[in-house]
Amino acid sequence: MKEYPEVLGEGATASYGLTKWNDTPENNLAMLQVAVRHYGARDLGVLELDGNTKKLLHKVVAGGQRLVLDTDDAMPVVTDSEIRIPSRFKYIIAMAQPNSHDVMKSAPYHLALAAQQQNCGPLSYYRTFVMQEFIRALGWTALAPPSANPLWMSSGAVDSLAGMGEHCRLGASTNSPDFGTGAFRNYLITDLPLAPTKPIDAGMFEFCKTCKICADLCPVSALSTEDPSWEGDPNISPSLLDVPFAYKGWRFNSYRCYKCSRCQATCPFTSEREAMIHTLITGTISTTPIFNSFFATMDKAFGYSEIRHPDDFWGNLPPMYGIPAAYNQ
């Protein structure tokens, strides 16, 4: 038996003779939302673990261990067969940072993979580690799934319930009203008291029903063109980030998907936010869904889903991390 390696240790305040940080859950949330911007992520949401939301955590995680919640251990511990998390760890922190917009638009060229590797590689490790350290410096503890990936939980469901976006045709991914589907997300489980963030209804789930741009342009037909359903296809693997039969929505075929990013790049909510049509879309769909089909058609007509050749990327100086300024307002 040993301490779980993704735990940095108990809060650091006692080591320096300092008092453990204590404030209201609302103020703690506001503090973390500022901190995560400082450390390079765009959004932060919180989901409180209760009798229902605990079901979103996998019973068996990617490493093969059984995940055991609500133990009386002083700190999280791991063995070859299980990971035990004490009962005081009641909050999932979800963090999101958009992928490089300019690079992602070259999908399915291999250059587009650089957008994912940039965000789910070194930047992902950095964001997870510094937020763990930030919380530890306050006298509390945060746990991170191995490799900074959300392999303990159904990430799309967590994001939707934490108000980070809405479920969409991509299945495990979440569609944000601010930057679309092209983002990488990190997760922590903490004992720091936090106010949960509420789910949103921006009309994007309804928009996905008529849009279908991502599914039509997927080079390997990994996305469904059907209406959302309670039924999962037993012939596909919905991936570790998904729950195959527990919700009404869409599931992507991870046997076919090779992570080219074409679906994320072509989503109207990922397209240039400076364009008037996308400002109109985001301001209208939640109240006037009758125009959804028209907006999807116009997005195609204006060429926002066209592939950008990699040579175009190297010929222009992109914004920092390839993220347009409008995405970071």
C-alpha cells in the first residue's frame, strides 16, 4: 500500500507555520477561476459529488484498478487492485483550454494533430500540476487522474453538469458556447470546499440535431448522423471518456476515429468568432431554434468548414498558442 502518486501530499500550510485557508465555497470558486486563467486555461467549472454524480466515475479505471469512494483513509491510497479516495474529496474541478485554432483548421492533415499534442501534452501536465500545487499551498489536497487525462470519469457528462458546455454530436466531447468543441480538458478531485457551477442551456444540443456538419465531413464516418438516442451501438467502442448506454445523446465510434480533429475544426461554434454569422448564431439559437438549419447551411456556404492547407499556417504569424483573441474574452 502506498500514497497515490498523483497526490502531491497534504496541504503545505502546516509546514510553514501558516493557517489553513478558509473561506466560503463561492469565494474559493472565484479564486480558482482567476488562478486557472493565470496558469493558462480558459474556463473552470465544479461538480459536487453526490449519490447521483458519483455514478459518472468509472468503477474500474484505465489502469485496471477498482475506484473506491468515501473511504476513511487519511489520504488517497493505491494498490495494484484499487484506488481509494477519502469521503472528504467531494468536488470535481473541470478545466478547459481551446486548442490552436489555426492548426486545427488544417485537419485532416497531420499538422492538425499538433493542436491536440500541444494542449494534451506539456501544457496539460503543467496546468494540472500548478493547480494541484496552488490548492496544496492553501492547505488542501487535489488529486489528478494519471497522465492528466480524464480516465477516471465520463468527462462529457461531468462537463455538461458543471456548466462547461453542452453534449454534442461528437459524443464524449463537450460543445462550449465560447470556443466550440476544440478544447482539451483537465480534471482534479479535491477536498477544498467549492460552490458547484450550474449546467447551461445555450441551445447547442438542439442545434446539433439539424447541423450534422461534423458527421458529414468525418473522413471515417465515426460520428452518427441520426437523432440523439438512449440506445448505444453494441458494435462500437464509445471510449473510456463516454458512458455507452446511460444517456440520451450521441456516441462516436472510437474504433474508426483516429483523432484527426476534423469534427472539432468544422463545428460552427469553433469557427472564427469574429465573423458576423457566428456572433448571430451564438446570440440566437437558444431563443430561436427555428433558424438552426439555416445557420448550418450558411456556415457551409461561407466556407468555414473548408480545409486549410498546412502551407497557409506557415505563411502567417499566428496568435499566441494559435488561439484568436475573441476566444479569450
